[in-house]
Amino acid sequence: MLNAKLLPLAMSAFFISVSSYGQTLSDFHVKELGNNCQSCHTKPIKVADAEQHENEACESCHGTLTELATKSKAKLTPHHSHLIDLSCTSCHSGHNQPILVCQTCHDTFKTEFKIPFANDKLVADSYQFSSVTQGMIDKALALGPIEQHQVIVIGAGAAGHAAAVSARQHGAKDVIILEKQPYIGGNGMLAAGGMAAAETMTQAFREYPDSKALWYKDTMKGGHDINNPDLVRTLTENGSAGIDWLQAMGADLSSASSAGGHSAERLHRPDGGAKSGPEIINTLKNAAKKLGVETRTNSKVIRLVQDKQGSVTGVVVQGKHSKLHVLGAKTVIIASGGFARNNELVAKYRPDLKGIDATNNPGNVGDALTFAPKVGAATVDIKEIQAFPTAAAGKMVISGTARGAGAIMLNRHGDRFCDEMGPRDKVSECIWAQDGKDAWLVFDETVLDRLGQLRGMLDLGIIFKGNSADEIAKSTEMNAKVFSQAIKRYNDFKAKGNDSDFGRKNMADDLQFPIYAVKVKPAVHHTMGGLKINSKTQVLNENGLPIVGLFAAGEVTGGVHGGNRLAGNAIADTIVFGRIAGEQVAEAIK
């Protein structure tokens, strides 16, 4: 390890141009600091895919990410992240091109930060696994499983964690989660609005009227009635139990709000308006840890293994360091998410979305659509792809609960142009019809107080504040007079309780200065189609029969949301069907 005398120099290394100290981080440590391989690695060198030892070595010299963030005097620091379980090696690499994960979503970080030893090259989205040949796969299969497990879960997002925790709670003793990303959370980690559910205790305490039947009706209507009714019924009948389950494990879901397409205030989230996703992922992560669930990051599943009878008996894994190997399992749960981040695949089914940014985690590229059909898995609604209307900088979700809390939308001229509380597909269509195909999301201090996540975005430099129409116009180039008229007209509608322009039913409050504005535009957000399952989460083949040993939950599946997903239904989908998958695999292995 680095000694105390070298520590100041080591710390400064992260702010010095790579041109001074060689090509890689390891070069710098060896040539400039006099270290050797054992400064970071075990002896003999054996690097686990999750790189635990290497991360501990980084922290022993430089401190934890929290400590580094605390020392920073800047408002923004890459070491203070909302990503769950982000580690040093999630971004920094000793021997390869580093990756500043923040740049995946936050354009501000591209201009304000330069990750050391990056050679000024374009930063990739995530770690890129090397290509694999069929011969390599055949060789791994011939060697057979190097380990045997009861349950393997593919994906460490909300659905994967829910499934793993549920499986353990229902009696499965050996459960592991495989995650290809260097950190856990998936899209669940990014979820902003809340988890939809009806007839919950939170709603009862707040006297919000709702029913499971109404939620079912809203979901079917929002999905243009092409949803699978059995799956929607399963979702809506079990959502409130999912809320109870999460709260029993310590999650704060004590607030509920409305959003487009919902007829009630049923999006559950933490009190104060914080993002629901990190709250739920942290809760599930802690529960999984307590229950002895092992999570392996940097572990990409590339193939399912079947026996002669067609039952799924394991997976072929490509580890970042362990390379190709087979893990045997009595049951496998696919919870690897959708494919919104794979624009080539998105454009194949929706040419109109070609080149459109996505709000998703970089790992959501549709891996399961490659390996699951090879064992006979059928797909459904694969062409149904949703754009989220209010994405800042084209990538960052500004939850629909912001509009539910009182935000409105104006076009580049300053005119209001639609019912902001409409379903996502309709609102996206309205924005695309405007000049520039974008809009300004406008809100005041009241909305900021109701939605804490917006305050967290102020330091990113994408939200403009104005104490007058002229100040807003100067920052946004909207017409000050048109802007003033739009605000006054909306406030009049609020006072009268009737939006005679667009029929908006929820007008939480009028808008008062200071007023904030952030530019938004639609981004690819959710792929409603995926693997075909039944209400027991069994993956079905083309004949509608279950594939023995194979289950799936979350966005990797299709049929739940139909042609358009309602806000909050994705998290509900992951929790409800993740829990069912866990219960089903536990029963299957008994």
C-alpha cells in the first residue's frame, strides 16, 4: 500500500494531466510512486469480478467516496453519487480506459470534470465486455458447471432484488444475483416518481380515495387495452401488499401523489418528495444482504443452459476477470431490464425513435432478447416502446409527479400547449409537435418544496430561476409577454377550478415568482414488450407452455403495460412480479 509520505502526491495524481505520468493509472503508481502489483492486488494475483480487494486498496490510501466528497469544496463532485454501491473501480481502471459514469446522464460533468488517465477520449457508457465466439461458449459448456446453486437471478435492479429476497423468505437457501454492471440498481435506481398501488395504508391515512378496480381500469386504458388482463389484474391486486412488504423492511413510502393517466393519488414515495427508486433499492439491498443473498457485479449472462428435456439448468457467465464459465441452477429468474438504451434495436421496431436519447441505465440493451429466445422463449408487444415526455438534457427523468405537484409546460415562445397530466405518449406527441420538439417545464417554490429531487438538480446548471418574466425570458429566450400571459391564464384557471384550454383536472396550485424553468424533451424510456410470461412469472414458449426452470419479472417481460405504461407502474411491476417469481422458484425447488 502507499505510505503516508506518498499520500499527498497520490491524492494530487487525480488532478494532474495524464501526459505527465504515462498512459494508465497503474503506470503512474508504479513509475512515479514506486509501487508494485501487490500495492493493489493479492499475491498471487487473483482479481474477483467485483474487484473488492482492489477497491479496498484504493480506499486505504485515498479514503472512501464519501470522505472524498466531503473534502471537495465544489457543488458538484463525482464522488458524491446517487448510484447505489458505486465503487472506485466503477470509474477508475488500473490498466484500461477509465469511465466517468456520471457522464452517461449528466452532460455538465463532461465539461466540468476530466477523469485522470482518460487520454481525452470519448468516455464509453459502461465497461465493454469482449466479443465471444461460439467455440468459446462450447468450451465452457463442455467443462460443465463450476458451481451449483438453487436460484440464479439475472439482474440486480428492483425486480431482481425483489425476486431474490422473496425466494429466501419462502425457503430457498442458496440465491445469487448476477449483475453485468459495476454497480447495482438498474433502472430501479433511477426511478423518480413513485410506486403505484391502490387501497394502501398510506392512502387511507391521507384520506385519498382509490380502488384496485380503478387502478386496473386506468392501466388498461393507458395501455390502449392491449395489455394482458391477467397480468394487469395480478399487478393491481398485489400492489398494496408490495407496499406493505417494502415498508415492513424499512422503506419510507409514506407519501402519495398523482401523475398522468392515474385517476387517484397512488404514486407512493418517501415523505418530502425524494426519489422512490434509491429508497426501494437500498431497502431491498439491505434485506438481501441480511438474508445472505450473494451479488456478483461485472458478471454478464450470455446464454441459458438446458438439459435434454428442455429444462433450464444454468447460465453461461462472462466475468470481467473470471471469463467464460457455467453456473448450474435448479431455477433461473431473468430480471435484466428492457432495451431502451439500445437505440439500434429500438429503431428497428420504432424508426421514428432513431437517434433519440434514452433515460435508462446503460446496461439496458436487451441482452435477454438474445439469449432467452434460444431456449424457446416467446416475446410479446415487442414493438411497444414508450417515450418519457419530460427528460432534462435528453436523459434525466423529471418525474411526472413534478407536473402533479403543480408544474406546467410552455413551448419556446412561452405558450402553454397541452394537458400536462395526460398519458405519457400523448404528452410526448404534444411536445414533438412544437418548434424545436422540446418544451420548458415551469414551476415555483411550492413545487420545489413538494419534490425534493428537483432541488438536487439545481446544482447541475440546467434549471433557470427568475424573479420576473423578463428574467425568465433572458435565460430561456421565451417571449416575456407571452410567458406572463400564459402564467396569468393558468392561474385564473386554477382559481376557477376549470382548465378551459386543455381540460387539466389536477391544478395543484397557482404559480408565483420566483419561477423556475428547465428545458425538457421526450426520451426513450420504457420498452413495454419483452418475454412472454403468465401470472406465475413462468416464461412461456411459442406454444404458450412454461419453460421448466425459467422465470422472469420486470421490464424484461411484456404484456403488463400494453401500448403505454402509466407512471409508477414500472416499480409496481418489478416489486409485484419479482415477489411472485421468488415465491414460485422457492416452491419449484422444494
